[in-house]
Amino acid sequence: MAKYLLLKHYRGAPAAVNDVRMDQWTPEEVTAHIQYMNDFAAKLEESGEYVDGQALAPDGMWVRFDGEGRPPVTDGPFAETKDLIAGYMIIDVDGPERAIELAGELSAAPGAGGKPLHEWLEVRPLYGEPPLISE
Amino acid sequence: MSDSLDEALLRGLVPGVLGVLVRRGADFAAAEDAVQEALVEAVRSWPADPPLDPRGWLVTVAWRRFLDATRSDAARRRREDVVDVEPEPGPVPDVDDSLHLYFLCAHPSLSPSSAVALTLRAVGGLTTRQIAAAYLVPEATMAQRISRAKRTVAGVRLDQPGDVGTVLRVLYLVFNEGYSGDVDLVAEAIRLTRQLAAVMDHPEVAGLLALMLLHSARRPARTAPDGSLVPLASQDRTRWDTAAIAEGVQILQTALSRDRLGEYQAQAAIAALHADARTAEETDWVQIVEWYDELVRLTGSPVVRLNRAVAVGEADGPHAGLAALAELDPSLPRYAAVSAHLHERAGQLSTAARFYAEAAVKATDLAERDHLTRQAARLNTSSGG
């Protein structure tokens, strides 16, 4: 039992095999893609492996502390070169093999021409609790 | 649940009640749902109106719920036939029912997480909400996991006990891999293992119970007030639970006297030797190494060999420990942490610091990572680096 974060990038990931920007797809292809993502989440809920998922707006900014009594400094919107997260899904599975299997399936979401995107997804383990027995 | 209700007592009745329903002809999944509903009803009504016969009350209410659900089901006609021909059972000992439930819920066709969830619900009587909270997943996800697990074991007959090892592995997982939430999974694992030991006379069941008691005894000393991990050697041993240790040692000795050694007894023996030592320095590492040799023989597990290298380092010195470590695969989990510890003991501080930093990157929980990072920082700053 372990939790994994599947991260989808707007940019910053290695190029997908089917690398065509979404606004160049047909409307039907966009719909099919969204349907695939929803079905994937529903399937994980049904298998008892779904924890959470959210899509993130690309519009964001950097923020940092600027000293006592001063408002935080902001910088943005992001530069075009920044690695940009598009969304995430958290899954709770029996082990890394299953996490990889599911990420592979998610990466097969259809894109331009109805063909799989083959996009690169980032798979990150979440920290668990320390086991009571470790010796 | 309510303060005025003895939750452990109530949940201890669950396997027996479920067994009665199944014996009366209810299928497992429907019976389990009905028992859950009866539990909810018990929590609601017992504080104001406690029944004279709690178990009888649960059976009656659960059976009524089962009949209601069955009647409203699409396939009611066929099932009502089953219900109608089923006589009211007389008093039958429910020992076997409990035992079969453990085996069913740990059935090899289930994934570990499904077996854990089903065991906690059907044997432990926890609600889906409680189990979901204990494993930090949404309630809907846990509900699906449990109903899938029920479907998976739907065709399994309740009268065929399997390998007790599968049951013990599930209980071990509950004990060792839960989160620290409202439900104390450590206490729950001990309760379920104790209940199993009461109906199954097996030295490894006793061994696992002893192992759990001996490790949970150290729980008060293993975290500092700020939540950081305190390693065994630095723990305040006056904070160990001596009653749990005494019980664990006694259970273990009885099990060992039967001369059917298994991995849980051997692990418990190691824990008992640690519990025996009033200070870390008094630890009988030579005997601990001997138990690790037994464990290696029993399991062949590389993780056991890794822990054995630590014990060898204590018994015969860090160079002997490093020699034992050199025979193992560096990709093993915690290999770098063990290497760091042994190098530090051998006085090779900069190498140790490097391994602590590497181990911190590979840690699989935050407390361990922070502990290892502090170890690396301690060596790096003390050597002026």
C-alpha cells in the first residue's frame, strides 16, 4: 500500500510522441481526450485506488517573503521557459509496478488524430508512515 | 463511537454474529452489510438502552436487516426460498466461524490492501469511514475497495481454512503500515491477533502476537515530543510498557517451548532480547545474531540479512558488520542507512556522512528522512565540513 502522485505537465516534460498542441486538435478529439481522463478517474474510483485529482490553471506567479512588515514580493506570470504542471492525480496502490502500469495507461489518452498522446508523466511516491518494526 | 459504549467489546462480537448469518444461508457480502448496519444501530441505541444479551441483540437486528435488504432486492424470490427453509439456529459455538472469516478476508486472491480493508471491516467491525481515514483515502474509494474484495471472495467457501501465513501477513500489515489517525491500527492489530490466538492454537499466531506486544511496548519512547524518531539505542527505556513486554515474553516462551520455530517467533525473540536490556549497552547482540541466523534460514530474506549486518556490527565490531554488508545488494532498501551507521562506528566519519545523505534521499517516510538528514548534518558540522 503506497501512494503515488502522477503529474501531467503543460511544458517541461520530454516531448510526447504525438506532440500536437491541444488547440490544433479537432473539437471531437478534445472531447475524446477529456472523456478518457474522466473515465480513467472513474475507473480508479471503482477499483478503490483513487485518492485525489485536480487540474491546475497555467496562469500563476512566484511569491516570496520580503521581510517583516513588508508585503510578499510577487513575480509573474511565469516565463515561457518554466516547467509547468497541468494537473495531478494521487493514487493508492499496492506497489510501484501498479503505479507505473496506471501511469502508462493515463499516458495513452487520445490526442491529435485520435491517436494516443504517449506523453511523459511524472510518477512520484508520497512518503508513508514510519513502520513500527524496522529491525 | 460513544464514550459510554465499550467499542472493543462490541466489535469483538462481529465475527461470531457474521458467522451466524452466513450459517443461516446469507451470502457473505450481504451478511457483512447487515452486520455493519446492526453495529451502527447498536452505537446509536445501546448507550441509552443497553441490551441484556448484546450478541443476541446484534444477531436479531442484523438478521432483520438482512431480510429487509433481501426482500427489496431484485432477485428476492430465489433468496427468500433460502431464507424460508433456514431454521432458527440453536446455540452453536462460533469459534469456527471466526476462524473461517480470518481466512476468507486474507484469501490469496485478494491484493494486500484489499485483504487489509476487508479484514478490518468484516473481522474488526470498523466502519468504512474509519478504515478510509486510517489509510488516508476518500470514503468512496475505500467503499469500492471493500465491495470489490467481497466480490472477489464471493465464491470462496467458508469451510476451507488455508495457509495461516496469509492471515498473519495481513495482521502484520495492519500493525506495521497504518497511519496514526483516530483509529489506533496498532491496538486493532493486537486485538485481532489476540482474538485469532484465542481460536487457533498455533505457535506462529502466538509468535506474531508476542512480536506486536513487544514492539508496541516501545511506542511511547520511539518519538520525541517534536515528533522526530528516536532510535532504539537512544530511547528512554523507562518509558517502555513493562506489562506489554512481560505478556509478550510469556506468550513467546510458551510458543518457543513447542519447538516449531517460525519467522514471527524468531522476530519476537529478537524484540524480547532488546526488551531484556536495561540499557542499550547491555543488549545481548551475540544472541541476537544467532536469532538473525535462524531468520535467514527461515526466510532467506535480503532485508533480514541487512538487519543481521547491523547486529553483527554490534556483536563483533563495525568491521565485521561492514564485511557482512559487503555481501549484500546495495540496492536494498535502507542499505545506505546501515552502511552509514557502520562506517560511523568504524570512525570513518566523512564516508558515513555521505551514506547518511544518500540514505535520506532514499527514505520512504518523512520521519526517517529527517532523522537521516540530521545524522548527515551532525557529522558534516562536527568535522568542520
